[in-house]
Amino acid sequence: MPYVISEVCATSKDRSCVDVCPVDCIYEAGDQLYIHPTECIECGACEPECPVEAITFADSGADLDRARRLFVEVLPGHDSPLGSPGGAAELGAITAIP
């Protein structure tokens, strides 16, 4: 199960996690960052980098379902893999949020 970024990220939106992600699966939209649930390889590099401890491991099906739902709601049309496995840097910040 992948890592997820909670709403706590909105307080800082620190991009340290983006800098260390080896697969470029952390996307920016609105006031926070989101980890693509099917692109995350569960390496854990991002978690210790977050200064507000907003990144956690989705350790249950409910956490993973919530992460997927949040990603699809916030980033419509981006619910399928965008790269191999990532594509966040190429896509850039997503500004059109429903």
C-alpha cells in the first residue's frame, strides 16, 4: 500500500518530499501535494523529509481507498498512471480543481 499525504500538508506545502521521490509520483494541486496511489513504489523516502509529518503509510484498505478517492476527486482525469511510474514534474502544478 502506498504512502499518503494528509491535509496537514496544506499548512506548509513543503516540497522536500518531491525532491527525494525516486519515481516522481508526488503531484501538486491547489494548496497541497498528493501521492499518486498507483505510482508510489512504497520506498518511504518521502516520509522522513516532511517537516509537518503529513506523510503516512496507508496501512489499511480504508486508508488506501481514501487516498485513491482523494486523488481522483482533486485531480480529475489523473486517476490512471501518468508515467512509468511517475510524471508529476512534467505535468506541473494542477490548477483546475473542481
